[in-house]
Amino acid sequence: MIDFMLPSLGADMDLAKLNCWLVKPGDTVHRGQIIAEVETDKAVLEVECWDEGVVEELVVSPGPTRIPVGTLLARIRPIEGAQAPPGAKEPAVEESASVLGPARPAARQEVQSPPVRHLAHQLGVDLARVTGTGPVGEITREDVHRAVATVTGEGQRVKASPLARRLASETSLDLSGVPGSGVAGMVTASDVRAAEQSVPVRPAAGPEPSEPEGRAETMRRAIARSMAHSKREIPHYYLANHVDLDRAFRWLTAQNEERPISGRILPAALLLKATALALRETPDLNGHWVDEGFRPSDAIHLGVAVSLREGGLVAPAIHDADRLSLDEMMARLRDLVNRARSWRLRSSEMSDPTITVTNLGERGVETAFPVIIPPQVAIVGFGKVVDMPVAVDGQPAVHPVVHATLAGDHRVTDGHRGGLLLDALDRLLQEPESL
Amino acid sequence: MNKEQARQIIFEVLGEIAPEVDPAAVDDSSDLTEQLDLDSMDYLNWMLGINQATGVEIPQRDVSRFLTIDGAVDYLVDHSG
């Protein structure tokens, strides 16, 4: 029997309340499947399961009581021969249906990758009835979406915008009964508001609403805890470098000219990809400080600081960022930002970052001096892109320039190593076509 | 599409991105990203939503027309059927 515990939910996030289960006893669960929703001070998180098996027992019931990380949540009976090797955790990969890159090596070994199974589960599609069109006959997300067109009845997920879902959940409105006026019948927030005026509101049942009063205050306390810990424990050093973005922006503009809006790449994706590749050259900045020692990470899971409109921020991970194409990076970034702002993140995204990138330039400052998020050992900051005079072949020219900064943990690295990261970042951004 | 219809769609999509925004309080002629504290992802999502709602494609070279509500309204009126 496998004990399914409440997993780590990110730095200084030791408690969470269980909002709901997405499985019931007797259900088969797969690696990467989202099986529960929990809520911490900072976010509502979808909790993934990393085992294959059948749910034997749900030990904890949803409710307002906060439970510690490591609490036994459920028991899962393993399926013989299908159990994951110990420690073979694989983050859920959210591929964009419109930007399907080559299958990842780990996913290719299975007929359907966990994300595809998860998508099929969400949309109520029986994969046994779907024909795969992938390179080795595997079922792709596009296959699943195609199958949805022919699937009707229960199990099919209502298409709705994040805000519409939030509004509907606040008033316990059943979205399946709301006519959608958005793209492809998507239910929009205004549809929900219209429906609320015509449908009597049911009293909320079960767990308390996912947006309790004072979320901004509890998030602020969580940030305070984490940052106070960081400033108390971590001897920061700071480095900065101007990076000429002339070539990168010219290349990006030319790329975007040929693309529809849905396929356009933001400069942020370029900066993230360059950071991820630069980290391959400086692995001692990528990992965690645990038990008075540095544990480097083989994988580069880039935490992305996302500010929220209601205040506060979260820094969930883009997994295996160095292995993504630029299109995949953009799709992941868009997905991550949108889900962060609608409070729909996953537990692994909060616990996995091996380094964080903050892009405060979006909000108008030229230089960021970021604070390391423990237990990470470095953080990269980008300021506002400004036109500045630079020397080109001995002659002055005005180019777009970004101020790239690094805060490093002096217990792990010295300024020299940090400088190598910023140098690599600069070099990579001068060859945007190779990113 | 007339100006009123274009404005309605523009604010409908904006409401999905920045729900707290009161259309009556927005200055239609000043920079939207500064006024509403939109970042580049918000801005891209806004144009994508307008594109999906209206079918009007917005080439990269025309993105600057969407810096203000007035500019966006005029663009949609000019480019819708």
C-alpha cells in the first residue's frame, strides 16, 4: 500500500487545508494526475499524485482545518508492474495544444504522457477509444481535443474563463448550465453575472469557499516569513550587468511580424530561456541549501515571480526550462501566469523551483535587487528595457539595454561564479536565433 | 462594428484581465498599460481576447495602435467588416 502524504508546498509553506478531493475510493490514479486541491497562505494548489494505483481510502476529509505537510492524506493500492521507480518524480508538463514540440524522452516511453492522461481525465475522454497520431503512435493533446468534439454528456468539462470559474465558485453556480457567449462557446465572467441574476444562488456546501477574507493579508505574512528568513540566514552578494538587446529585439520583432497574436513571443520568454541555458554553465547557482549544505539540482526548474493584481506575488516553477523551445517557453509562461493569477497552481510548481527570475522591469524600474527565496541559492532580476548609448565598433549608438542582476548565496558561490552567469546570459542574448 | 460596439468588446475583454477596472474611470486617451498597471502578458492577453471576440487580426506592426482605448476602438472600427 502506498501512503499518499501532503507534499511540500514551497518555502515556508508548512500548513494547508484540504479544499476538495478530485478522486474517490476505487478510482485509478496515474502519475502526474491532479487528485486534490489544497489551499496555503499564498495560493490554491492542485496536488499531483506521483504513483500509479487504485485509491483505497481517503484518510482526510475536506475542511477548514489546516494540516501539516507530510500528513497522510490517502492510501493507494499499487497496480502490479505499474509502480513508479522510487524517487522517479516527474513534474506534470502542461503542453499547449497549439505548440506541440517533440515529446520529452520520459513521455515517449509511455503510450500516453501524464499530461495527456490528465487532459483526457479533465475532459471526460476515454483514451482507449482515441487513436494516437504522435510520432510513435502515442495519443497527443490534439488527439484528445479532437475526441472531445465527439464526446457528449457527463464528464465533459465546461469551457470557461478563469474569472468566470472564480465567480461561479464564489456563488456555487453550476457552470454547465450557463450559456457561453465567448470564443467557441466559452463561458465568460459576464455570462456568469447574467446567470446569477436569473438563477437562485445555492448555499455553499462542503468546504468553505476557496477565497476567504484577508487572503492578501495572509499572503503578505507568508512573504514576510520567507523574506525575513532569507535576509536573516542568507549572506547575499549582488552583481549587475548591462545587456545590449538590440540583436535580440530585432530578431524577436521579425519573428513576431510573421505570427498571429496567439503565437507571439514576449521578450520575457527570451530572457527566461537565456537564463536557463546560462545556468547549465553555472550549476552551482542552481539548487537548494538543505541541512547546512548545497544540493545542486540536475534539472533547471525556473521559478518565475508573478505579481498578482490584488497584491503580493508567487514564484512557481517552469519545469526543465533549459529543455524547452522558445515557443514552448512562451506557452508555459502564459499558462503559468494565467493560472497564478486565477489561483490555480500545482503543488510541484510551488515546491520545485531551483532558482527564480524576477522581471520587475515590467513595472517600470531599471534595476532590481532581488532577495533569494530559500532554500534556493540565487535569484536573477531583469529591469526595464531602456534605450541607452552603447559603443558599437568604437562608435556610439543607441540600443535597447536591460540591466540584469544576480543575488547569490555567499555560502555556496562567490561573485566570480555569479559573474560567469551574467556573462553567459549576455553572450546567449547576442545570438537569439540559437535560443 | 461601430464605436460603441467596439468599446463594449474592449472593456468586456479587459474585465477578464483586470476585473477591478471601472470603465467609467478609464481615460480613453491615455496609455492603458500605465493607467491600469498592465504587464506585457496582460497586454498580450487583452489583444488576443479582442482578436478572438472580433476576428480582427492585429499584426505586430499595429500593436502600438492599442496603447489607448481610443486607438483600439478606432482600429476595430477600421478593420471590422
